Amino acid sequence: MKHLLSIEELDSIQLNALIDSAVQLKAERGNHTVRPLAGQTWAMIFTKSSTRTRVSFEVGVRELGGSIMFLSSNDIQLGRGEPIKDTARVLGRMIHGCIIRTFDQQDVIDFSEFGNIPTINALTDAEHPCQILADLLTVKEKLGTWEGKKCVFIGDGDNNMSRSWIWAAKYLGFELVVAAPEACLPPKAFIDKVNAPNVSFTTDPQEAVKGADVVNTDVWLSMGQEDQAEKEALFGDYQVNAELLSAAAENHIVLHCLPAYREKEITEEVLELHSDTIFQQAENRLHAQKAVLAAIAM
Ligand code: CP
Ligand code: NVA
């Protein structure tokens, strides 16, 4: 692996290796004998807000021996229109790796090609690969494995989280049901490209959640969509609440990548009932991303 730009471009061997590495790094936290980023300087370029991703990468790079700078896109010339390919060619001559959060997946791809340094997608409109790795680690810790489990994604079926889950399901083979309003299901071209018989799509959240081992949700309006009231209005039946979860498997877990909007995609009651899992999932960002850093550091 040279970069982590998407789950789509990985395979089952790489996904399993990253999760195994994350398990090991988590177990030996505070006691690392190998520091693969020793002597390195990394940067984060963020065009969108972040709590978990920013802090977990700042901590993770340091724990692996490197140093890191945070660059808000508004504070660098990128925010005034300097092309990403020029930013990449400058930074590529000075730093050892870059972590980017932005809108357009093509910007992350362009940075990786022009910068010629390890590049990590820290969320785009297309994918959130770092989050899925933490989610998978959490499933493994809580349920032992994802093999043979039924996972459900309820909410916006065509956002960065659902798409990354869809690719993960394709490669790892677990059952995934995506339940979303018709207008928020992925387009046929995407579904055809994924071509995974173990991934199905429905507009019926009650049917989807029947017997589910993992119930996963995310905000209805992703960053950049905050003013789309007409989109939010589609999601009334898609709230993860106690009534919906009554049909899930007895020992089901609930995942939420956070931040969560109470009484919208998830109730306060459900979030607090499953807070042990959800905040373990947030902590796992650190361990999963250290595995990514260790895998791609030059
Ligand atoms: N889940 C997640 O990526 O959180 P932040 O937006 O706080 O980084
Ligand atoms: N789908 C959400 C994820 C936030 C971590 C967003 O893009 O805002």
C-alpha cells in the first residue's frame, strides 16, 4: 500500500492485515518498540470540520515517532484557489506524508499523484475509509468477527459512510443491508460496479433490521449539505430508536461514526444505551489509523 484513498481500491487481504495490525498496535499502545514515522513530518489539510479524525491523527503520528502540522485549507493558499496539484508538488518536496479531508475525491487522488508521498483520505464526499477501519475493529472486538454477521446501514445510503461500508462488505463477504429513502440509495451504476450479492438495498428499515447483529447509522445531512431541508425531510422513518431495534438480534451492537444528532438519525436513549460501543468505535480511530500510517509510511 502506498496510499489510503478509498476502501474501493483495497482487497480482503489488505483489509484484514490493517485490522490485525490495529489490534496489535492497540495492545501495545504506550510501549511501541518500532516507530515507523521516526524523523518524519506529516501534514493534515482539512477543508471540513473535524474532532475525531484530526485528534486521532495528531496523536497517532506522534505515537509512531513523527511530527505533524494541521493546515486548515482557509489558512493556506489552497483556500484562495491555488490548485491542489501545485500544493501537492510543494508539500511533496518537504513532508513525508499527507492526510486530507475535503469534498471531491479527485482532490485526494490528484494530491497522491502530484505529491508522490503517502496520502490518506480523511473523508471526502465519496468515502471515509479511516472510519470504516475503526468500525470493523469495533465489530471484531465486540462480536469476535464480522463473518456470518448481518450488518445494516440505516440513513443516507449514498454518502461517504455507506459507500465505504458497501465496499468493505464486498471484500469481506458479510451480509450488508442498506436501508434508505429511494432518493438516497446509490445509483444503479454504483451498485452494478460494486456487484456484491451479499449487499442489498431496501427502502424498508423495519425489514432491514430484522435479525441484525450490527446496526449502523450516520447523519442524514453530511457536511456541506446542512441547508438541504428537503433531503432531511425524507428520513422520518429512518431513525434508529428502541422500537426499530426491537427486531434486531438479541446481542446486536449499534455503531455511529459521530458526531450524532439526537432525535434525528438516532435517539438519545439508544445512543446512551450503546455509548460503550460508540465511544470505543471513536477511540478505535486512533488504533486503526496508526495501522494505516505504519502500512504506508516510506
Ligand atoms: N467520525 C468522524 O470522522 O469524526 P470527525 O468529523 O469529528 O473527525
Ligand atoms: N457522512 C458524514 C460523516 C461525518 C464523519 C459527513 O460527511 O458529514
